[in-house]
Amino acid sequence: MARVVKSTIIDAPVDRVWAILRDFNGFDRWLPPIKASAIERHLPADLIGCVRRVQLQDGAEVREQLLGLSDLEMTFSYCLLDTPIPLFNYVAHVRLLPVTDGNRTFWHWEARFTAPASAEADMTHLVAELIFQAGFESMRNNCKALAA
Amino acid sequence: MAKVYTSSVVNAPAAKVWARVRDFNGLPAWHPAIGESRIENGEPADKVGCIRDFRLRNGDRIREQLLGLSDYDMFCTYSILESPMGVENYVATLRLTPVTDGARTFMEWTAEFDCAPEREAELVSNIGTGVFQGGFDALKRQFGG
């Protein structure tokens, strides 16, 4: 089982970052690899168990299910249901915490998954850098643009 | 029950910051408000249940007991046994979490306690801003930001 843990500091108040992140149907607005997103059966995006169908820039489609969401703890968890790449048993957790010193945000994002041994390094790089770290950078730019 | 939450970021890897703050008898080495400290009964400072007896620079004496310490999760939990602060059931936790983006450390210091209602705002401010943020500011100075 592979594990990816990434964390960063976003120079924006935690409420503002959470308002963007908690929208399970809104990743296409800030996560670069995602072109479009829709919740199946038109369920609300904060209904636990809802499934989002996400189109990636390369045309591939991914289905992910919301496993848990807490506005109090500012956390959510989701898993991959269908994906065209060899990423199995994928569960991810997002957690925000306030940095009271400077009114900033600590963002912790982690995932566990299995992959065939030959693909594990590639899958780890994909998740760690192309999704998580890329997400951090674009959220940072997003918040800067909102503040400007 | 009053709650205090203070958090900050220091520009040093978590292992380095943890090496400094994990010593339950080591507050005088890094916290500017603490004058001297000793562990009662000659116990090791990382023995859960040990008691530190320390003095603030203003002369106040405080006794605190180590309730939990984890090198794996990088946290330290302790309670106040005796202090002139006027708090009851005081339990605090100092926790470090690595920030992978830039090899920094996210530091959280929380406390919960009971006190006279009219003193709550003052105590929350003194503990959160004075003790906790004061400690974080000192660590930031010591580790260069």
C-alpha cells in the first residue's frame, strides 16, 4: 500500500480556503488536471455518498465518491470508484487547520492506494506532484487573485 | 470550559523543532517566559507521568504533569497541578506537523481549562498570546523565521 502525504501553507484565512475546497463538485474551478465535474443523479455535492464524475484535461473520466465531510473539523474524505489508470483502493483525506499567527491556512492532503509494483512509482508521482502539489499551487494563485 | 488554540509556522524541519520542544524539562532553553525548571524525584523528562516544577521569570511557580508524549506523532500533552493562574482542569497539547512544501513545521498549541467566568477572556488571551504565541515567536527567532 502506497501512501502520499503533502502539506502546505496558504496565505489566506481558513474559512476562505474551506469555502472553495468543501465543494466536492467544484474541483474543476481550481485543480488544473480537471476540466469538468458533475454529481451523478443531480445529488447535492455535500450529500455523503454522492458520486462525482470528473473529466480530466486528456479526456479520461474518473468517478469518485464522497465518504465524509465535516464543516466543524474542515475535513473531507473521498475514494476513487473508476479510473482508467492503475490506481486501486484509493482513499484521500483533506484537512484544513487555521494558522492563527498571520491568519493563514495549513492544508494537509493525504492518500493511500495500491498499484501494480511496476506502476507504483509513477502513480505516487502523479498523486503527489501532478494532483496534490499542483493543487496547492493553483489554490495559492486562486486566493491571491481573489485577494487582489 | 475555556479553549485556547494558537498555531504558527516555523522555517525549520519538524524533526529539528521537535528535538528542541520534546524535552519536558527544557522550557528554559527556548521559552523566554520560563526561568528555571526541574523534574521532581529525579525522573527522566520523557517518562510519562513525571512532574516538572518550574518558575516563570516573574517568579510564579507552576507544577505540571506529563500526560502523553509521542516522538512518532510529535505531540506532548500535560496538565497543570499547581499554579497561581486560577485555572482548574487545565490540559494542554503542543503538536508539530511537517509542512512538506518547503520543509517547514506547522505548530499547534491548545489548552482547555475551567476558571471563573469573569476571568476567562483575560486568561485565554494571556495563555494564547503570551505563553503560546510567545513561545512560537521565540522558536521562529531561534530557527531563523
